[in-house]
Amino acid sequence: MNKIELNDLLQVLGMVGLIASLIFVGLELRQNQQVARITAYQALTEQIHDINSLLVTDSEISDIVNRALQNQELTASEERKYEAFFRILRRQSGLAFLQYETGIIDELLLERTIDPMMVHIRRGDLARAEWDNFTTELMDSEGNVPAFEQHINALLDE
């Protein structure tokens, strides 16, 4: 084998090696994306579990949430506790929306995750007031309503 043939063979082997490494990187990226989806799904499931556990194990919070959903009067202390509970729902829903926008979770999981918050906003006057105040404050400070809040407002308008 002369020098030119050896050089050509080495270049072909180099290209094959480069192509193989690109395929390997592609497969690794795909696997990492799958792991990210599973991790996001697991985290959302754990958050939903934590909220449900709170409602099941803490009778005071459960009572406050039920009365808020029935638009019954709450004391100032109970209102603060409910507002904190609602913020948990809002933050969980916002995180799910971000994961949906980036393609980590699908639309069905997004809907399942934001549904508890939507129930509160639709049924509870206090939750609706909290939501409206939150979006008004965003509008005042940001000058526009971010995508998550626009999405929820569109669902509420349906």
C-alpha cells in the first residue's frame, strides 16, 4: 500500500469514526430527553401526591379548602392558609406549563396537573380573586401577562 492509499484509508476511517460518534451523541441526547421526561413526570406526580396527602392528613387545611371552594366565610388566618395552599397549586401548575412548553411533558399531563387549580379558580371566589390579583400585579410589573397566565386565562374564558 502506498502513502496516498494509506492516507485515503485513514481519512475514510476518520469519517466513519466521526459519523459513529455523532450517532452515539444523538442516541445519548435522546436517552437523556427520555430520562428528563420521566423525572419531570415523577416530580409532578410526587407534588400531586403531597398536595393530596396534605388534604387527607391535615383536617384543618382540608376544612379550610372545602369551605373556600363552597365560598363560605373564612377568618383572616384561614384566608392566609388557603392563599398559601392556592399558591402551591399555582406554582405547581406554572412548573407543569414550563415543562409542557419545553416539550418535557405532553398536553394530557399538563391538563391533569393544572386541573386542581382550575377547579379552585372556577368554583372558589377567593381563588378567583387571588388569581385575578396575581395576574393584575404581573401586568403592572411586567407590562404584559406571561404565557402561563395567558394560557390559564384562555381556559377560564372557554
